[in-house]
Amino acid sequence: MTHNAEDLQHNRFAVILLALGIVEFQRARGVLKSHWARWMFPVAAFCGSIMLLFHEHHFGMHGADHMAVMARVQSEHLNFAVAGFGIGLLKGLSEVPSRWQLMLARLWPLPVIALGILLLF
């Protein structure tokens, strides 16, 4: 995979996040009220997480320790994907009317914070 292909993959992740932000902002404003809009976030989170499991970094992976670096990157991607699945699952369940809905609506931002912390390191 070339450096440009990796950049393209990173741009796709950015587009997913921008689309999620726009849809959720429109939902918060009351512009989007349809049932499909409430499922866009979980579906996009799952798709992004699956994409991340197949995302690779080859550019600059040369040298004596390149295998160790690649193993660390793959481990990080797995952690990011698990957090993404958690975000999608909790956000999706927070949209389903149930006795747990209020609690889930309050909890779903926690894996977002966890993902942010993972990305810092």
C-alpha cells in the first residue's frame, strides 16, 4: 500500500466522522426526525470499526524494528475498533425505547472518551 492509499483511507475515516457530526447536529436541531437518522451513527461506527480492522500502515515501515512497530499499530487499531464498536452499540441501544434508554443515553459518551484517550497515546 502506498502513502497515497493510506492518506485516502485516513480521509475516508475523516468523512465518516464529519458525516456523523453533521447528522447528529441536524438531529439535535430537530431538522432530522426520521427513524433512519437515529441508526446512521451506530451503522457508521460499526462500518468505521470494521474498516479499521483492515487498515494498514506500510509507508515508513522499514528498518530493524519494523515488525514490532507494525504489531503495535495493529494492536492500536484493534483497540480503536473495539472502542468504535462499543460506541456504536451503546449509541444504538440508547435510541431504542426501553427502561435502560436513559442510562444508555448517559453512558454512550464514555467509550468516546476512552477512544479519545487511546488516540492520545
